[in-house]
Amino acid sequence: MNLLIFIFTYSISFSSYSAQNIIPPGSIVSASDTNSAWHSPNRTYSFRFITQTQLDPTTTSSSGFYAAILYDGNIPVWVASDSQGVPAPADELATLNLAENGNLFVRNGSTTSSIVWQSNTASIFVESAALEDSGNFVLKNSTNSRIWSTFDHPTDTIVQSQNLSVNQSLRSGLYMFRLLNNGNLTLWWNNTIQYYNSGFNSSANVNFTSPSLTLRPIGALSIIDPSREAATDIVFSSDYAEAGDILRFLSLGSDGNLRIYSSKKGSGTKDVRWSAVSDQCKVFGYCGNNGICSYNETSPVCGCASENFELVDQDDRRKGCRRKVDLNSCRANATMFLLENAMFLTYGREFDPGPNTEAFSIGISACRLNCLTTSGCVASTAVADGTGFCYLKTNDVTDFVSGYLSPALPSTSFVKVCPPALLNPPATSSVGEKKDGWKLKAWVVVVVVVITILILIALEGSLWWWCFRNSPKFGALSSQYALLEYASGAPVQFTYKELQKATKGFKEKLGAGGFGTVYRGVLANRSIVAVKQLEGIEQGEKQFRMEVATISSTHHLNLVRLIGFCSEGRHRLLVYEFMKNGSLDNFLFQGEQQRKVFSWEQRYNIALGTARGITYLHEECRDCIVHCDIKPENILLDDNYSAKVSDFGLAKLVNSKDHRYRTLTSIRGTRGYLAPEWLANLPITSKSDVYSYGMVLLEIVSGKRNFEVSSDTNQKKFSLLAYEEFDKGNAQAIVDKTLPISDTDMEQVIRAIQVSFWCIQEQPSQRPMMSKVVQMLEGISVIEKPPAPKIITEGSTGGTSVNASAISAHSIFASSPPAPSSLSSLQTAGVTPSVSAMDVERSTSSLLIRR
Ligand SMILES: *[C@@H]1O[C@H](CO)[C@@H](O)[C@H](O)[C@H]1NC(C)=O
Ligand SMILES: *[C@@H]1O[C@H](CO)[C@@H](O)[C@H](O)[C@H]1NC(C)=O
Ligand SMILES: *[C@@H]1O[C@H](CO)[C@@H](O)[C@H](O)[C@H]1NC(C)=O
Ligand SMILES: *[C@@H]1O[C@H](CO)[C@@H](O)[C@H](O)[C@H]1NC(C)=O
Ligand SMILES: *[C@@H]1O[C@H](CO)[C@@H](O)[C@H](O)[C@H]1NC(C)=O
Ligand SMILES: *[C@@H]1O[C@H](CO)[C@@H](O)[C@H](O)[C@H]1NC(C)=O
Ligand SMILES: *[C@@H]1O[C@H](CO)[C@@H](O)[C@H](O)[C@H]1NC(C)=O
Ligand SMILES: *[C@@H]1O[C@H](CO)[C@@H](O)[C@H](O)[C@H]1NC(C)=O
Ligand SMILES: *[C@@H]1O[C@H](CO)[C@@H](O)[C@H](O)[C@H]1NC(C)=O
Ligand SMILES: *[C@@H]1O[C@H](CO)[C@@H](O)[C@H](O)[C@H]1NC(C)=O
Ligand SMILES: *[C@@H]1O[C@H](CO)[C@@H](O)[C@H](O)[C@H]1NC(C)=O
């Protein structure tokens, strides 16, 4: 009996041995003979040459032969490729050889010794080769040990039962797939951009020691690890556990998507059973550089953003688009082309909002402007997903721009182009088509919109009911609700509790101003903010909200943005964007150290930026605002040291409707920057801000407080002394001594000094408007020699003789924007890009004023 069993097993093992189809050294497969191939014992797999079209049916060129292992006669699962994963093309006379020395190689036939690909296994004692039933092609030595195998050198596919370790990757063109040590699956573009990173249920809390990925024949993608007995399934194919003679394999396509395929033996076809990236347009670079991915009824299609671009290759739309006119050779200044419902894929550094991020929270128009004025920025995306983030596509991660356009995308994008910005004709022509169809569609849209609005009203109603019923839960709900508001551009309403949490109980004090104390805070979306706790607000809730609405609708590059507010009981708080570099006074009047980073050029830009911000407040926004408290403490500096004016609109808030705020004890403005009319009981107008700005400007030049009196200044206020020096022609004496003379533009300095003296004229009517100040600073307007400013002593209201009737508040508020002639002079003279950007803003805002 035992003997019988022995003979039986022996014969089985013998027959399986003989069925191994051993390939001896010296064997050859040639491309010219279609029947020439090495087969696996049960002929499931074969190793042979295939054509370009068999390798990739979507390809357009059809030259070239590739040595490949095929499943079922026509599905390639391994291809001889170079180290970059690019299949190595051979010619029609090519041969696949197992040399006597054990090297496996592909050689072109038409030229001698032209090795296309090789395994580099010469002289390590290869005795034989075999294509196994698993699909693995192995080279073995005399003791039958595997020295080399295709499973150890995967290309873009692993078949069922094949293992992929963390050291291995699948590649296809610029795309790569690899397994991370923590068991996550990741997809990469050009080794730099990770556009997919997914793990299994992270709450399972498993630590792997040396994981590898395998596709179980039953249809599950699993991780096997020495630390765990059983395989951990992470992905199930849609035909999981379905019976039948099915081969499953995992493959990274040339479109950058990772998929599980099933192929029934003999069918010659493969079906997708799982895709890693469900939205193909989210694969980075799918449409090439500057390409825009969108969907037609069935599949993703590639196009260009606008007619300013053209396809690189008409026959292969995935090759991307190029600019018809390079940005560097624009004849006019660049402009931003608007793309509604579009985004630029922002993986990589922009992906994670951290300290060095390219993402920050600003409004749509600022997102556009920021990119326009940032050199190196080629596109920007403002997302409406609740974060309010603006992503600038700059060239520091990669030059590559990958776009996605879909009606479902809640974002707006801009591309920098040379003017004129040209629409895409396909988009416009389709609008004109099929009028009847459009009528029908319009009806559908109307019905859908009405239904949506009704549902929203119902939802809102039930939300309120819910809040009323269950007030402790309101906090969590309201913050989500608020984020929606935030996305729409309206100020977010925070609860006091939320702000208490964001500021860790109002712990980190940033400063204290005339209107209250400012604290640092971090919102739920991880953006850093400055929270201002207002003091002495006697206004009602409704009025407060109205003012908040006005402030938050005031957007300008040189104004600090209001993100939200809180109005609860007696608490009144405002939430602003956080300015990393603090306020101007820190740099002007403090230790030498900080001052070093502060060149004249930077000071000049700050002065100009501040003037532009105030100009916008006075002349360009819908509800004109007099700031009333311009001083270095209220001029904040962002990461690039550009100036942002803060605290605007607050004076009105505190003083209610009355601009004419008399009693000295309750003056909110700051001594030293107050215009004489504050003290002389005269109307406060925008010219009062001009006065304060003049004081600040002089301080920017001198680095000294104007009201400082010391022996250095001959016991005079510095501003008076400065005029004396200026009158003597000794401007150098006014300039901050720490500024290096060599890179200080004295012409600009003298301009700034003259402007400041014009601004601090005692008579409001003699002071220029802020727009004029900007033009004078820029050197567009000629500056006449300013008369001596008469500086009154604060506290003394006597001695002033201003003709009050000549300058009623109303006449100043209603003053029109700069005259047409000055505008045209702006255009003809040299204007910086940011000015041309603001011209756009200006024209829209003046429209608003005219209404
Ligand atoms: C082999 O031939 C192919 C097709 O003609 C060609 O593309 C390839 O460059 C050749 N390789 C070598 C090493 O000569
Ligand atoms: C060939 O062998 C493989 C691996 O042993 C097996 O999965 C497959 O079913 C076999 N095919 C045939 C036709 O016997
Ligand atoms: C075959 O290879 C294995 C593993 O590399 C090695 O241990 C063994 O010594 C080799 N046999 C011969 C005869 O070289
Ligand atoms: C894959 O790994 C498992 C576990 O380490 C091992 O049992 C199996 O033989 C490996 N498969 C191949 C084809 O190497
Ligand atoms: C991966 O590579 C590292 C370092 O080269 C090595 O220590 C480790 O054993 C490798 N892991 C596998 C599974 O081959
Ligand atoms: C891919 O990266 C390399 C260097 O990392 C770069 O030279 C190349 O231009 C990149 N390719 C594309 C298409 O951007
Ligand atoms: C792994 O993937 C999960 C998502 O499935 C992600 O949250 C996590 O951050 C990833 N881990 C790493 C280290 O990338
Ligand atoms: C994740 O795992 C936890 C615990 O293992 C389980 O309770 C939970 O249902 C899982 N979630 C999903 C989405 O599989
Ligand atoms: C995984 O590792 C972390 C950190 O080393 C440890 O805190 C955790 O308990 C480990 N989890 C398991 C399941 O071993
Ligand atoms: C969608 O685009 C694909 C690929 O370009 C094309 O084959 C298909 O015909 C298009 N379908 C429609 C409905 O336009
Ligand atoms: C374009 O910007 C440059 C500065 O970058 C400026 O010199 C030029 O005047 C601007 N041109 C127009 C037409 O605005």
C-alpha cells in the first residue's frame, strides 16, 4: 500500500516536472515568426513579441515590437522596459535570446549587437529558464534556485498571486504606483506629485513591519505582512469571489489610473473591476501641461483653457496645450482669463495647508489679483468648498498646470494670458445651437432651481427648529452652516464659544488698540486668524451686523480682510486674516535688528500700498469709509511685507452715525496722528485721514515718531524740524540714518517728503485726495513745493481758523473719483502691474458708485 502511494506521488511529481517546459540556454524567440514563443506548461501564458497596437490599443503610432508576457494570447502583463518603465521598442527582425552565458536579452535584427533590453544575468550560473503557470518567467541555477524573475522586475502590472513589495513600483509613462510602509497605496506623477494616497480603515490600527501587496485570485487586493498571519484585505473588486476561469490583475494605465481587471479565459477581453481614482480628471497631468480635462457624455476629454492656447498635438489631445503667445513676450500686460467651475489640480506642496503653503483664504477677486501681480504665478483657483482657499499655481513645485472643468465643481479659476483673453469657440458655438432644446433645458433648470430653493427653505426652517429645540448642539451645527456662508463671501458668524476655543481662551495676545484687544486664533479649518475683542460698543445687534457687512464687503489687496464676527449678548468680536509680520511700528521704531530687513524700496512699497488701501476706502468702494485712526500700528505687513490697512470701519461702528466726534476724552484716534479738525470741533472728513497718512509717511522716511521731542530735535516736534531741514534743502537730515545711502532712491525719498508735507497741511482743503497722493508718490503727478505745515499743539483748540462751511462732510464723501484726464495720464505713464490690476477694480467700483 505504502509503495503504491509512493509510486503514485512519484509519477505525479515526475509528470509535473516534465511539464515545466524548461527553456535551455541558447533558446531564441523571434519577432518575425508569429508562432515563435515560450509557453507556460498549461499554456495560460506565453512570452513573445507583440506590436505597439497590441501593447496599447489607444496608441496612434503602430511601429515597434515589444517582448512581452501575455495572458491568454493577447493581454500583456509584463513588457521588457527600461529603468524608467518605458517599454523598449525593437524592430521587426528582433530576437529574444537566452544566451549560453545566462543573459536574457532582446536584440534588434537589422543592426548587429544592438541590445534593446537585457536582464544582466550573464555569468551568474544560469542553467535554465521557465515560464511558470503563475505567469512568472524565472532564470534558475543548477540547484533550481530562482536567480532572476519577471515578478521581481514588474512593469505596469501584477497578476494574481504576484507580490509587490514596498521596494518595487509599477510604472507607466510619468506615472508610478507604490505601496507605503504603512500599507497605504499611492500614485505619483513624475516622482514629485502624489495625486492618490489611500489606506484601509485606519481605525483598524495595524502596524506593518515589511508589507507587500498581493491580488488574491478571489478578487481582493490584500497586504501580507510577517507580523500578521492572515492577509489584510484593503480593496475588493466588484466581482469578488465570482467563480469561473478568471484571471485578475492590477495594472497602472498610461492614463495614470490604477485598476483591477478581470479577464475570463478565452474571451480575450478584460473588464475593469475597480479604479483607484474614480474621477479620471483628477489624475494629475492627464491632459498634459496646460490641458483642461472635462467629460463628454461618455469619457474624459482634453482641451485648452481658451483660444490663447493651442493643442501641442492635434492627434493626441493628451499631450497638452501651449500658449500661442508666451507670457514673457506679451505686448501688453498679462491679464487673467476667467474659467467658471474649473480648478487647477493642487497636489504636492499646495495640498497640505501648512506654514509654507500656497493656499490661503481670500476672496475670488483677490485670488485673481494675487496671481496677476505675483510673478511666476500662471493660474489660480478659488475654491468654494467651505475653506475659502485660494490656490496659486506657481512654478516652485512644478511648472506643470493640470486643469479640470466640470459644472459640478464649486470653484472658480483664472489663467494668466496675454491680452486679449479669448473665449474657446466650441463653448460659444454650442450655446447658439438648438434653440428649442435650450428652451426645454431652461424649463428644466427653472423647475430644478425652484425645487432646490423650496428644499433649502425647508432645510433652513428645520435647522432653526432644531436649534431652538436643542440649543447645546447649535454650536457645532452653526459652524458648519457658517462655513457655507464663508464660502459665499459673506462674513462668517462665529459663536463666542468657538472663538474662545480658537484662541484657547483668549490666551495669545497680539496687541491692544483703540477699539479693543487682539488675540491669535486658529479656526477649525486650520487657518490662523486675529480675533479682535471690541470694547465699548453700545450699538444694537442689527446695526453691528450692518457695519460688519460693510467692512467685509470691502476687499482690496492693501486692506486686511474681515473673515467673520461674533455678536452674542455683550460680546462683539471681529475675526481678521492673520498678518505674520505684525504692524509697521515694530519695524520703524524698534531695535536695529528688525530694521535691517527694511530697505527703502520696501518702505516705499509700504507707503504706496497704504496709500492705495486708503484710496480704495475713500474713493473706490461702494460705501466710502473714513478710517479715522491711521497710524503705523494699524498698518500690518503680510508675508511679503506688503502693507495692509486694518481697523477700517471701526470708528463708524464705535461712534455710531456721528463722524463729528468732539469730546477729547472719547476721541478714538491716536494723538500725534490726529488732524487739527479733530481738536477744532470741525467736521471729520476723508481729509482727516490724509493728514494722519502724511504723518505716517514722514515716519516711514525718518524712522522717528513725529511727535517725539528731545534734545536731538532741538526740543521741537520732529515734523516741524523736518520741514525746516527740507526748506534748507537738506533732505538727507530727515532720512532714517539706518538706511544705506547707496540703495536709497533719493528722488523717491524727496517725493515722499514733499507728499507728506502736503498731507499735513492745516487746511483740509489744501491736502490732496488720496488718489492724488498715490499719483504723486509714483511720480505721475508733478509735486509743487509744499507750504510749511503749521503744527498745532494738541489740546489747544484755539488759534485755528478753518472755514468750516467750505468743507462739509457731504461734499467730501460725494467727491468724484479722479478726473478722466488723470486716469489717462495713469495709462500713458509707466504703471506697475498692480496698478493696472487695480484699474479693473476701479472701473467696476466707479460703476457701483454711479448707481
Ligand atoms: C531597435 O529598433 C527599434 C525600431 O526600429 C528602434 O526604435 C530602437 O531604437 C532600436 N534599438 C537599438 C538599441 O538599436
Ligand atoms: C494553469 O495553471 C494556473 C496556475 O496553476 C491555474 O490557475 C490555471 O487554472 C491553469 N489553467 C489551465 C487551463 O489549466
Ligand atoms: C544557486 O543560487 C542560490 C541562491 O542564490 C545559491 O544559494 C546557490 O549556491 C546557487 N547554486 C549554485 C550551484 O551556484
Ligand atoms: C508572496 O508572498 C507570500 C508571503 O510572503 C509567499 O507565501 C508567496 O510565495 C509569495 N508569492 C510569490 C509569487 O512570490
Ligand atoms: C527594501 O529595501 C531595503 C533597503 O534597501 C531593505 O532593507 C529591505 O529588506 C527591502 N525590502 C524588501 C521587502 O525587499
Ligand atoms: C519631471 O521631472 C524632471 C525632474 O524632476 C523634470 O526635469 C521634468 O521636466 C519633469 N517632467 C515634466 C513633464 O514636467
Ligand atoms: C494613508 O491613507 C489615509 C487615507 O486612507 C490617509 O488619511 C493617511 O494620511 C495616509 N497615511 C500616510 C502616511 O500617508
Ligand atoms: C473600521 O474599523 C472599525 C473597527 O475595526 C469598524 O468598527 C468600522 O466599521 C470600520 N469602518 C469601515 C468603513 O469599514
Ligand atoms: C502601532 O505603533 C504605534 C506607535 O509605535 C503604537 O502606539 C501602536 O500601539 C501600535 N499598534 C499596534 C496595533 O501594534
Ligand atoms: C467622447 O470622447 C471620446 C474620446 O474622445 C469619444 O471617443 C467619444 O465618441 C465621445 N463621445 C461623445 C458622445 O461625444
Ligand atoms: C505693464 O507693466 C509694466 C511694469 O511691469 C509697466 O511698465 C507698463 O507700463 C505696463 N503697461 C501697461 C499698458 O499698463
